[in-house]
Amino acid sequence: MLIEDFFLKSLGKWNSMRSGHSLAFKEFEEIVSQIKITSLEKWDIRVLEMLNHRKITNKSFSTPVIIEWESESNWEDSKADNISSGSSILIPFTSTTKTGKILRSTGYAENIKAYTEYNILENDTVIFITRYNQTIAEERIWFISSNVRCRASLIKSINTSAILQTSYASEIRIS
Amino acid sequence: MLIEDFFLKSLGKWNSMRSGHSLAFKEFEEIVSQIKITSLEKWDIRVLEMLNHRKITNKSFSTPVIIEWESESNWEDSKADNISSGSSILIPFTSTTKTGKILRSTGYAENIKAYTEYNILENDTVIFITRYNQTIAEERIWFISSNVRCRASLIKSINTSAILQTSYASEIRIS
């Protein structure tokens, strides 16, 4: 499996059940989301703007995607505080067959533009590692059928290497 | 990493936070457990009985372990119904450096004696696949530090291949 195949398999609308584990406090968080993953043209204005902004002239990237989500968590007392939504554009640059970098418009752990390194394992699990200012996020995604994918992630502190949170999502394609 | 190394790294007491996702009903389950993993002598009476019972004369297995757990779930209304405990003995038989079979005294998805096939990936993730009468359980375990391990599992129906449940545990060593 190449990164193009991975994104191709991921296109569509997904219902996601995600559990967060705060290890230090033994606290569970439950998040239900709808996620929509769509491919973008290479000359989409949002893609070109991202490349311009980073002064990237290398045009040998694979098909970009936009991930849009709407989430509801059980974390805060007030329902309104638990609803969030957002989107992120991903542009994949291949280094070798199984490794490369992804330029993302919005980071996951910290809301900044970030580079993600990816690595595809022999069993088609895709590992994403993103370095932010304070934290490192590691995400591993694998398909258990063509319509169900799993996503396990962890966020750790760069300074102390302490693991701040792990989380796990089961995602089912709805269209 | 060999299977012996994996079990050696797993010895000790662990606090586990586990989330179960029932995909069809979008229901979350939260389970808090204490898990104790101890190595056994190859000539431990419980190990010998398991081998005798299955008429296994092949003595070229690695160090067996016993896993003991006490769990509390939030699933049932009554607290008493949510508390469970148990133990399972695992005897690993190596086939190649990275693959083999594990004889277990109690299955995970169905409470019967079972054989588990294991496979160790290039990034040291260990995959266990167990076939029961009605279901197949796939478990993948990886260490994110020497004191934190993650465990993602799924149970699917043999007849329909439908995915019945996925679950994810974050486990922290406490001694």
C-alpha cells in the first residue's frame, strides 16, 4: 500500500467513536464525530496558498485531501462547550515507497501548521508522527475492513517525554 | 524483539484503562482493571496439566506466563455485575523468529481453551489472532515506553465477518 492508496481508501464520510484516556488522572473522554475526507485538485487555491506560504516550489506531491469534522464530546458540563468542528488540508510528499512527509494546514495537538512524517508498515498500518512546539503526536491508522478503520494516537511532551494522553477511534464509513 | 522479550517487558503489575466500542449501537464501555503478569517455571504443575490435557509432547516452548486481572466496568446498572476477575496461562511456541503459536488456558472472547497465532511486526507491534467457535479476536499490542503499553482489539463473527466490537486499552506499569 502506498500513501495514495491509503488516502483513496479513506475518502468518504465516516462515523467515528473516539475514547480519550488521560493516564495521570484515570479519566475517560468519549467523543462522537462525523468526518468527511475529500480529495482536492493539485491546483486548488487552498493547496497553492499553503505551498506559497511555506515557499515550497516542489510540485511532486500526491493528491491532497481535506478532512472536515464535527465532534461532540462528553468532557465539559455544558453541551455547547463540547461541540467542535474544523478542517485540515493534507499534502503528501513521498520520500521512499513507504515513507514521506505530509504538510498539514492545521495541527492536531496544537493548532499550528505542521509537518507530519509518515511510515507505512508491512501490514499496511500507517504511522504519522508530528512534532509541534511543546508536544509530539503519534498516530497509527489501520483498516480492519474496507469500511472500518482504527486510529490510535498519543500525545507526549517534548521536554519530559511524559505521555499526556492516548486516544483510540473506531471509524465506520457511512458513504 | 522476540516473543520472549515481549513477555519479559510485560511482566509486572499494570493499571489498565480500556474503552469498548459497540459499533452497531454507538455505545461506549469504560473498564478499569488491574493486571498482573508473572512468569511461570516450565515445569509448573499448571503448565504441565495444560500440555497433558492437549497431549502435547513438544517441550520446546518459551517461558510461560500467567495473566491475572480484576476489572470494573460501567456497563451494567448494578455495581456487582460490573466487577469481574480471572486468569489465563499462556505458553508460547516459536515457529520462526517473529511468528508462532500460544496455547492459552482461557480464551478472551469465548471462555474456552484456545490457540493464538502471533506475529511480531518490524516496529515491535505484536499481533495476536485467536480463532474461537463463533468469533475471531485480533489483538495488537505495542509499547510506547517501557512503562506504558497499548492494546487494540477487535472481535468479529466467523460466519458473517461482521465486526462486533473494538476495544482499546492504555496500560501503565505500577510495579
